[in-house]
Amino acid sequence: MTEVSIRMKDIFKQRAIPIIENFLATDNLFENLERDEMVEVIFDTFLRNCSPEELQEMTEEILSSKIRCILGGQVLFGLISDLTPEEIEEFDAAVRDIRKM
């Protein structure tokens, strides 16, 4: 592990994990998500997309919003991955219809 990723992990543990745990414990939308998997997914996302300094300086509101969006994406991915090919076709058609509005 590089020095940057070690610093990122320390900051992430201090700032992001409590937010993740709070969302998982209090928001019914996220009740089927597994804590350790989500921590890993979100850590990897932040590691790829921001520096330790950016994570440290991010406001609590922005950090919470980013984490909530990632968790929401994971829920959506789980829903879509369970669809049959016919259901995916129906979903795509519905999205196309919405875009026409």
C-alpha cells in the first residue's frame, strides 16, 4: 500500500465509515447492502477520484451526499442485475418513453 493510500485509508476511517454506517443503519433503502462490501466499494471510489487532502477538506454535507449517491447506485445496480432480459427490454423502453416527454 502506498503512502497516499495509507493516508486516504486513515482519513476514510475517521470521516466516511461513520457516515456509511449511519446510512446503512437508518435508511431502509440501503437495508440489503452489506457493510464491509460497501466500505470497500466507497473507499475504492474515493481512492480513484480524490486525494487525501480533498477528502479531508470535504464538508460533511458534500461527503454525505457523495456516499449516499454511491450507495444509491449500488442499490440500483442490484435491482437491475436481477432483471430478466425481457424485463430489461421493458425497462429500456420505459426510459426511452420518459426521455421523449
